[in-house]
Amino acid sequence: MEKENDKIIFKKIAIDIVLLIFIILYFGILYILNKKLDNALILNILKTSSIIILLIGIIFTEVSYHKKSFKISINSVEIIFLAIYILISDVIIKRINSTYNVFSILSIFIFLLYYLFKISIIYTNEKRKFANSFSDIHEILNNDPIKKEAQKRGEN
């Protein structure tokens, strides 16, 4: 029973793990490319990848709409946020007077913290649901009111 529950939990967090790996790889590749390419080419790569990621986010939104899946819609919002984050990354870098390398490392750290926090919340909630499924207190403490039918006095 416990192994089945762990498989269910892993299915719920698998997309988040894949997204986290993708984001880490993306910013890692950006870190490596920044050392070898000039800033104008890096900026073009950022804009192009932002549009591609935005299209993926829109596709996820359409899939979530047709499947009526709240989980996929949350993931689509995260992907769209990532696309916007990448698109405005040049402005962020100029505002904090930094380089693309520092920005890449900072972005990995931010997204890693976010997804680890999200995965831990999902894991804790699913474990709590599993533990509560063993409790039958909600069946014992049935709070439904008892309805009595009214009867006239004196009639049997």
C-alpha cells in the first residue's frame, strides 16, 4: 500500500522535476555560452528561447483547458512566467549591474528553491491524505441531523 502511494506521489511531482531539470539545464547552458559568445548573440538567444518557451506555455494552457486539469494549468502559468522572466532578463541584468553568468547562477538558485518548496508541499499534502485515509473518525462522528416525522397527538 505504501509503495502504491509513493508511485502516485511521484506521478504528481514528475512534471515539476522535469521542469526543474529543464530550467537548470537551460541556465547552465546559458552560463557556458556566455563565456564563449558575445552579449548581442546571447541576447538574441534569450529572445528566441523566450518565444519558444512561451509557445510551449500556450500549448500547455490549451491542453489544460481541454483536459480541465488544474495541475497542468499551474504548470502552464509557471512556463509562461519563465518565458517572461527570460524575456526581461536583459533589463534585470542592467538594473542589478550584473553579468549573464551571475544572472544564470542566481536564476538556477531561485527556480531550484521554488520547485523544491513546491515539491515538498505536494509530498507533504499527499502523505497527509494517505495517513488520513486510515482514520475512520469521520465515519464515527457523523454529524447528520436525525429527521423525525411529525405525528398528530392521539392518533396511533
